[in-house]
Amino acid sequence: MPAVTIDKNHCKGCELCVKACPQQILSMSKDITVKGYFYAQVHDPSRCIGCMICAITCPDAAIEVRTAGQVYSLFDY
Ligand code: SF4
Ligand code: SF4
């Protein structure tokens, strides 16, 4: 099963990934980060299809997708 990891400390709460996910399994948190942002989280990871659209969409490269033993992330900090 694909694994999606969202680094909340790099998330600025823009919600682009939430709107982009074709499975609609991302949502925003109810609490905030130390920077004062609501952050994205995966609320139903079992339905992830590993399409990586969320990672490609995120302007802050806060999302990493792991699928079939491969790691996909747009940039490394
Ligand atoms: S990899 Fe695709 S299905 Fe999985 S959370 Fe990201 S956008 Fe949604
Ligand atoms: S696209 Fe990136 S910065 Fe925007 S809410 Fe999603 S994880 Fe956070």
C-alpha cells in the first residue's frame, strides 16, 4: 500500500493537495502548527492509489509518497 507522509512543519495550509487528490482522502487538521497554519493530513490512507498528484501539487514540497519501495518527493530540503 502506498504511504503518504506530510511534513506539517513545511505545510502552509494552502489546501491545494486536498483539492487535487482524486481519492479525496486528504483533509485539513483541526489544530495548528507552531507557525499558526492548519496543515494537511491523510484521513483515509487505505484508499491511497499512490498517484503522487498531492506531492506534485504541493508548492512547499511537504508531501512524500512511498510506493512499491520507491520514494517520490519533488525536492529534498
Ligand atoms: S498519492 Fe494520490 S491518492 Fe494518495 S493521497 Fe496523494 S493524491 Fe491522494
Ligand atoms: S499543498 Fe502542501 S502546503 Fe498546501 S496544504 Fe497541502 S501539504 Fe500543505
